[in-house]
Amino acid sequence: MLWTKKALFFKDMPEGYRKNEKILFAGVDFSGIQGFIYQNDSMESLNEITRRSEYIQQLSVKINEELTGILKEYLYTPITVSSGKIQAILKNNKDAARVFESHLKNIQEIVFLEYQGRIQIFYGVTYAWIRNKNSGRYNSAFPALMNVIEKNKYQSTNLYELDSESSGYSRYSICSLLPEKEYENSIGFDSIKLAAVKMDFDNLGNLFSSIMEADVKANISEKIIEIIDKAVSGIKNLHLIYAGGDDIFFICPFSCILEVIQTVYLNIKRRIYEEQELANYKDDFGISCGICLFHRDVPMIHYLDNAETELLKSKDRGKNQITVENLSLSWSEWKKLNEIMDRCNHTLDSKKREEFLRFKFRHFLQVLAQNACDIKDRDYIRQLLTRVQQEVDYD
């Protein structure tokens, strides 16, 4: 480890530490998470995908708990513990660094063998100074930590030479950490047409870049995760695949796409505005959303990639909007469509509802415009379709 003029800034000094103290800054980073979670290619594997997503978080928690125990005398203090990422400080002591690296090397090998390299764990330790304000003479220690973790990746190529035999029941395996269970929010596979929905918070990077203190950043990250978890919990017809960091990915039936997405958005927005810790984010708050409509027999990779593509279109077209089949709508427009659909539901017979589900989203809106009860609703949808089509043609 090379000495460096890097620092971690804290609003409140961690217990047992003093300002201007030289410390060790340690980190753990998972690699291959996406490929590990989405390794199956069928709708029937949705529960397993959700289970693997939860496993990443549980494995992160377990590793952190073990480090807390074996490094207690060195005042191991975690800053961030999220899905696939751990960052912590500990006393500047050679034995502390040795114990940390030895334990992670063991975990690295076990997990590599357990999953034959589909998911890997890398780690690193660097020096830093702990400070409560920036004097201008120090830079953030986070890039330095990322560099040593990246170096560990290159040093770990010999993992492929390890004995490939694995019991499948190590203390870090998915079977040990996360027994199989029934998922309460699973959607029925009898839903022929489904929607894959990806959501991403807008402008969070601006908020984090304005904050120097590591503890404040960590608290905000934890609060965002908590908000997402509460926002999607208990929503009928929503099958959550992944919720971590500022990303959300779920599947719902096409028949209730307007209501489900609107509910998730409003739940998040309300909680953002209620949190005092996020007061500086309220003016910049936004959520970009991408949707891919698909039939249940479509390979999973198709709707994963297409939902991401639609999400990027929402970002490129100004953020804080929803894009589906190349049509981008604002959240207020989505809310209006949901209200119109709700009014129509009381007048449509079951046959007409089934007809709705045969169409792509654009055609769905056209049919909705023809069947809306109020002439103002019909005109609104027609004008909306004209506007979004003009924008698509302009692009």
C-alpha cells in the first residue's frame, strides 16, 4: 500500500476516532452481479431471479458481520453496506490489514468455486486521513480505494487454477443464506402480456457530488434504499426483481400497467418529500422509467435489454418521464391516462378489456381514445398521441 494524501470527510467523527488521524480505508466489491442474477431465460425462473437478487444483499451483510467480529479490536466501522459493496474504516495497523485481506481472500476463493466464477468478490485496503472538513489540501479517498480493488482483480487471475470441486453448501452459498420461499407479490403466470419496468432516480449524482462527508453520503444511500423498499412493498400485481442503489426493476401484467407504475412513483415521491435528510434533493427529484411489453414466452434477455433501452431514452429526452415503445410521456400525462383508464373500467365489458391487451401500447391508447366515456378524455389522448408522434419523427 502506498501512502497518499487522500482523506475521508465526516460530519460526525466515528466513535473511537479523532480528526486528522491516519486510518485504513477498506472495501469489498462484487463483480458479475447482473449475469449472476439473470442467468436463466424463462418466465418460470422469476422467483429464482428474485432470490438471487436478495442473496447478493444477504451475502454483503454476512461478510460485513464477520468483519465486524474479527476486526473489533481495530474499531472496524462500516460506512456502506449495500448489495455487492462494502466500505469501512479501521485503525491504521498492519495486523488489521492482514486480518482483513486474509479473511477476504478466503471468501473470494470459496465464492469463486461455489459459482464457478459467475460472481466474484474483490477487495482492497488503502491509507487515508480522517477529517471533518476539507482544507483544500486533500482529495477524496474513494478513487484510491477503487484503484486498489481494481488491482486485486488483476491479481486474482489465479482463481481459475483452483480445484473446481464445490459442495454447493458452503456458509456463503445461496442455500445457506437464503432458503427457498414463496414470494407474496408474485404475479400469476397466466398473465399472457406483461410489462418489464425499470426505474432510475434522476440527478442523485448532483446531490452526492455536493456532499463531502462519507457518513452523510452513506445515510442518504441507506435512506434511498429504505424508501424504495417501502414504496414497492405490498403493491398488488407487482413482482419485484431488483431494488438496490437507486435502481428498481419489476414485472407487472400489462392490464394494470398504468396503475402499478403510478402507485410506485407516487409512493417514492411522497417519501422523498417527507425525509428531512433529502431536503436538498426535492427540487432536483425525478424518476426516469423504461418499459418493455412482452409475452410470457419471450426470452428474458429480450425484455431486460429493451426495458433498459427505453429507460435510456427517457434519460436522453430530458429525464423524469416514462418511455414505452419509443413513446415518452411525462408523469402528469401518465397520471391522466391512469385516471381515464379508471373511468373506462366501469363501462367496459370483459370482452373489450381483453381486446385492449392484444395491442401494442400505441394501439392501446388509440383504442382507449375510442372508448373513453368523456369526449374531453378522447381529445386528450388523441392530442397526446399526436404530440409524442411528432417528437418521435423529430428525433
